Amino acid sequence: MKSSPPKFARFLLKTCCDARFHEEVEGDLDELFAHNIQMHGPKKAAWYYWKDVFKHFNWYFISRRRTKSSSQNLIDMWTNYLRIAFRNIFKNPGYSALNMLGLGVGMACALLILKYSLHELGFDKFHEKGDRTYVVHMQFPNEEEIITSAPNALVPTLIRELPELETGVRIFNRGSYSPFTVKYKENVFKENRLFHVDSTFFDVFSFKLLEGDPKRALVNPKSIVLTEEMAAKYFGSEEPMGKTLRIDNRHDYLVTGVIENPPSNSHIHFDFLVSYTSFTNRFFLQERWDNASYTSYLVLNENASASSVEAKIPGIVKRTSEAEEIPRYSLNNLFDIHLSGVGAAFGLEAQNEMQYLYIFGFIGVLILIIASINYTNLATARAVFRAKEIGMRKVLGAYRFNLFHQFMGESILVVFMAFLLALLLAVVALPSFNQLADRQFVIADLWQSNVIGGIVLVAFFVAMLAGIYPALVLSGFRPITVLRGSFKNSKSGVVMRKLLVTVQFVISIALIIGTSVVFEQLKFMKQKELGYNNDNMLILPLSSSILRNYPAFKSEMMRESSVLDMTLASESPTQINAGYSIILKDIDEEKKVMVAGLRADLDFLGALQMELVAGTFITEADVKNIAREIPSEDRVFAFVLNEEALAPFGISPEEAIGKRAYMNGRNGFIRGVVKNFHFASMREKIRPMAFLPERDFNKVLIRISGQNLENTLSKVQERWRRLAPNVPFEYEFMDLQYANLYSSEQKLSKLFGLFAGLTIFISCFGLLGLISFTTIQRAREIGVRKVLGASTNTLVLMLNKDFSKLILVAFLIATPLAYLFMSNWLAEFQYKIGIGVTPIILSLVGTTLIAFLTTSFQSFRAASANPVDVLKEQ
Amino acid sequence: MKGTNIGEFEELVLLVVGVLQDDAYGVGIKKELEKQTGRSVSIGAVHAATNRLELKGFLESHFSQLVRERGGKRKKCYTVTLFGQQTLKSAMDTRARLWQLIPENSFVVKPG
């Protein structure tokens, strides 16, 4: 025959047609095809063939009619399959253990990742009105920065004017930059999660009030609602309702409610809620448009659309605010706050990024693939030992699909056992996972139906993925070849296994390269000169009592020899974010540059060891120029800018000195220019910033000597206690605070490290399994070689050579892949490393070494065996 | 009894199987049918008919010796069972009787 019928049509016929009719049908079709080729040519013939195949797709030929006896047989056969499967598992306990451990670790990872992802995706979903709750952001024209809060006039005005709004709430959070002192009897603590909220808080959010009336709790001035946790902290076993808490040593607040602790998947985490009416200052109570410190939420009616409300806002604001420049207000859905990087103005909460969820999920899938490959490889490698069984079953009448079912069943069994192991591993690993992911999951969280359901689905999928290839190969053995005599694995099987091992190592090597790049970048960011010295720098809260007698306080503190330096600032230099805009009228009348502002004491520069480029820092005289006694329009402000702030104006530091400057209502001039320093993460370019001369500070910065830190700290604390008994000694280290800016990178590096370790670990299981089968298969060859004079060393090398080649190939594939991915990742940083050869060489050497050690163990055993043992039979 | 009646196409297939004797397998039947009736017959239809006829007991089948040209597949050859022959005969008889009952001059076409 010159050409044969279309292969796929033939395959289709074979799979669909009942076995009893198959031979007749296919024979006839083939004959017709041969006939048609001569009559009409190959194209037409193929077309007729297809047509005929489809014409056979009717009930007669497709249905597999079962006789009654086969259903009885089915149970017996499956019992038999199960028995054989168990025997096989226990016959080779070592390999089975490798297999299951690999799969178990993989699925345990998947389980934890699944839990994590579901948790992250479920953020804020418990709010009943969440789908129509929006947080308002604003953005001034021509400015990049999005402000996640709004003026306090916005929410009440909009509710009055827009019928589409059901309700809304303002949240004011002073605590993060100047904590409250909360006191009940002898319990005094600094609290920074105390929010002022409108009485509508419980109309908007679905937090559960355990005691008190949600409608009334936050209506009256000086009402406070606290969480269970806080109730226990302050009142112990006492009943909190109706008691009073003293705040800032001034006002007594009546406890009107106890609220359930906000769940871990809430973007708002608070300890206390205080009624908005508690404000005494008119600045807060009046509806004003010249501020933006209120996180504002709006709840829309069921059928109102956010975009139409958004469109109506500018008109309303224009009418009521009378301001010339109106920011653009945008509505962002509550559900998006956590993952889309939208954010709400609660600096305390680390927002997650969808990107990290993708990375998590992607790595989970990779690990599952690697574990599945292990199973596939080991199962096909072991086929040699199962060949006779398969041949015998076929001779005794098993169809291919019976065997297919048998082997699929086996893989499901193994995966199921691995699944149980995975559950155990997940429970054991949960605490360390919590640390890694910065979450507080408990074991009960894993038993939720969606998690377990999901992981069962995953397990089923893994069983299919891992089992299908071995089942296809094993069920396809031809009885005559496997029963005739010695049976070796087919060439294509060996190639397939090598391919799969290569895939495993591609993944492992790529992850190792990724890990080292992340580590290097992290190291780079930590070691790069910041432009100031943050070693052993303590940051402490400042109270008005300290500020009143500050000179005396400072000199007292400085008498402690381990206190090297001390200064005051509005913020820690790692948290400068207040946004101002500066205009240099001498340079450009119009040009406005956004700057971050920091109010600092006169000795700030020295204490932080920053460098001045030109001019001087703010002086005593400058402070006098803005004293309270001077009428505000006569005050002259001295500003110190960083180099970056001058860049947009295109002037040199020397030129800048003395130039007139205008900054948010402050008239003044440039007193000095400091060298650029990193006050934000190195993801971002150093931003323009300015030092302001106002003496409105929130933080005390103390540099202590680094020797014998523990001892030093306790000495400093002792002195602090004596001098400022009302202010708790709650310090933070500035360098740690700075390092915290990289918490997500740190998380990523840990994650990468862990998963790279796991993948290489699981891959090595696979490798170990494979090499042990190879050595068994080649035992005789090794014996003969040995008899003929080969040394153990050459034999080990010979056996390892195969796998070394695979690793080399994997390396060649993985390197460009990893390079691509990691350059992409690094592109997010303004200050970054180049990917050098180090990580690449490191990964090559590391992987080769680990793989070599793994294989050498087995190959050495095989090579050092006494040839007599393997050769005596036969 | 259900199944003793046969359709027109089935009757033709049965007859062709009788005609072909040893060569009565799928393709053979198809070719002979096409030759005798002048209409094109699909192999699927033939297979459906032979299998149905076998199930009803009008046909018997056996596999032929191995043949080289059919890709090594054996031919499935059919023979008409005694029951099949009786059914064919009775169908023919019925028709003959009916023909005879037609009044002499009503048909232009005459039987025979």
C-alpha cells in the first residue's frame, strides 16, 4: 500500500468502536480506502475514509454492551488490583516512601498555598455591604501621588446631596504618628490603633458588636467601643460596659460597646473606636475642605453605579468648597483594597499584592509538577518489574482499558496516601508557614470545606497528571514481547524519563538563581550607603511633658555615657511622607514641586551624621523668626532641601542658598542643601524632601553605643523612666524600621529560598529513584566491567555521567529563563544590582553537587558490589 | 414475533449475501449492492444492516483466513441462516400472492 488511511480517524475509530465490531469495520474501511486511492487519488480517499468513520458512529458500533457477568467480575478485579497495588507498595518500601514523601511535600505546599490564597482573596468579604462600599481617594491635578484619604467635609456633604448614597463613614487615625495614652486604674498603655469614627460605622461595616447597641454606641461625645482583646487588657475579668477610660490624661471616655476582634482578613485593624463627636477642636468638628486626613467610605444604594456617583462629585465639591483647585475624587471598591494595591489610609496594614499571590500559586504548581514527575518517572522505571504481570493479565483476557484503569487506580491510591501525609505535614509546618506568610492561621483553618475541597481536587488532578503516562505505557505492553524473555524498557521510555528529569532540574535551577538574585538585591539594599547612619538609633515617642523641659531632659540623658547623641524630629527618617509643595519664586513663578517634609531639631544633621552640600542647617535664629509671638504673615521660614528637590529647578546647591521659597503657606528662603539620602525604599528614586524649621516634634531619636546592647538599653531605660515616668519606654531601632521597608522582599527571598530548597529536595528524590533502577538494570554490565578490570571510581563516574549531562542541559535552559524573569523583577527597583555570574555559577555548582551526591550514593553501592553476586546466576 | 419482518434494504442485503456466497463480507456486499441496484451504498449502512440481521438471526458470520491486503485484518463473512432463507421466501411469497391479487387490467406493467 502506498499510503495509509488518516491516522487520527483510525484512532478515533479504535477508541469509539466496540471491540467486537472493530476488526470488521476497520478491515472493510482499509480495503475501501485502498480501492478509493486507485479510483480517486489519496485526497479523496482520505476524505471518504473520514466520512465512513463518522457514519459508523451510531449506537450499534459505539455502545459497549456489557454482559451481566462482568459487573460481578468488576468488583473481584478491583479487589485484585488493590491487593496487587498494596503488595507493590510494600515490596519496595524505599521507593514507595520516596514517591509518597515527594508527593506529600508537594501537596502540603499546595494545601498551605491554597489556604493562604483563599484567605487573601477573601479579604473584607465579610462586610455585607462590601460590594457597594467604596473608599474615596483623591488626586490633585498634575500630581502623581494618590491620597488615600479625603477632607472631612466630603462624606457628610455627599450624603446630603446625593440620593444614591445609602450611608458613609469617616475614620480619623491620629494614632500612627502620635499614639494615645489610655489609662484605666493602674493599666496605662500607649495605643496607636484608636480611631475616631462616625456613628454610622456599624451601618457601613459588619463588625460584630458583642455588647452595646450598634445604633447608639458611637453617637454621644466621649463614647468608646473597644475590642474583646482590649477589654481583657484593661479590665481583665471586670465588666467593661459603663466603665470609663482616661485618654491622654485628660478626658474620660464611657465604654459603650465591646466589639469582636476584627478578623485577620479585614483591612482595618483597630483596638478602639471613639465617637467622632468626641472631638473638641473646631478644626475637626467643622466641615472643612482644606484637609485630607479622613479615610472616607461611602455605601451606595443597591442599584447606584460608582462611576455615576464619581462623575457627580466634582460639581458638588465645587459648589460647596469654593476652592480654586479641586482634586479628582475616585471611588474604589472595598473588596479591592487588600490586593489591588488600592489601599486605604491605614499605614499600619501591610497591603498584599496580587503579584505575590501569583508567585505563590505559580510555585505551588511547579512543586506539584515536580512531585508528579517523580511519580511518573518511578512508575515507568518500575515497569520492567511489572511487565510480566501485565503480559499475563493480557494473555488471560484483560483489555488495554482494564489495565489502564488498574494503573490509574494505583496512582490514585498512592496519591491518596500521599495526601494523608500531606495533611500531616501541613499541620506540622503551619507555625513556620505563619511566620513566613505573616499570617495567623490555626489548624482549624485548614479544615474548612473550601480548603479541603480544593486540595482534594488538586490531589485528584495530580493523580491524573502523574498516572496517565505510566498507565498508557504499561497498559500498552505487548504480551508477546514482555513474556518472551528479558524485557528492557523501550528507548522512548528512557528518553521520556530523561526529559522529565531535565524539566525538574530546569525548575530547580531557575528557582535557585532566582533565590540568589533576590538575596543579592536584598543585601545590596541593606548595605548601600543611605546617606545617614542608622546604627543603634532608637526611636521613642515624645510627649509634651518631655518637650517642655527638653534642654534639661537632654542634658540629663546625655550624662549617661552610653547615650551618644540625641535629637528630635516629627518622624523617623524612614517614615517621611507628609506631602508639601514648594515654589521657588526667584527661579520660576509657576513651577511647583512635591516634596516630603520633615520637622527636625537644630542638631538633627549631626546626630544622624548627614552631609551638608551647601549653606547651613536650620539655626537658632531661624527658629526665632517663626516664633509664636510674631504674627503669622511676618514669619520667615528657613528651609533645608535635599539635592533632589533642586533638580527640577535646575540650579546648583550653591545657587539655591538664600533663594526665596514658598511652601504651603510658608514664606521663606533656602537655608541649606543636604546630600541626597535614602528615606524610602530603594524601589523608588530618592524623592525631593525639605526640612522645616517648625518645632512640632513627635519622636525622640537617641543614638546609643553599640557595645553590650542589652546592658546599654536597660541603663537608658532606667534613666528614661526616672526623667519621663509618664512616657512608656517603647523604642524601635531605626535600622530595623528601615529594613522593614523591605519586608515584602524579605518575604519573597525566604519564600524563594524555601521553595528552591523543596524543589531540589523533591527532584533529588526522583533522581535517587531513577539511578537506583538504572543500577539494578545495569548490574550485570557493571559486574562484567569490573571483572574486566574497571575500577570503582570509573564505574561511579560512568553511572553519574548520564545524569550530569541532564543537569547541564537543564542548566542551559534554566539560565536564560531565570535571567529574563529576574531582570523583570529587578526592573521595579531604582537602585539595583546587575545579575552577575555569581548566582548562575552558584546554582550550577550547587545543583551539580547535590545531584552528584544523591546519585553517587547509589552508583557507588552498585559499583563496589562484588561482581560474583550479580554474575553467579545464569 | 418481533423482528421477523425485514425492511427493503435488509432484504436486499440478505439476497446479496445469498448471491455472493463465500465473498459475502462488508465491502463485497457494498459493491454487489451498488452493481445490482445502481445506487450508492455506504459501508456504514451495510455494517449496520448486517449486524442487525445477525442479531435477529437472519445471518451467521465467521472470520475468514488472514488476508494480506486488508492490513492484516480478517474478513467477516456472512451466510444466510435457514431462518433467514425462510423469511426471504415468505417475503417473496407474500409479494407474489399480492401481485396475483391485482385485478387483471388495472396495471399497465405486467408481472414476470
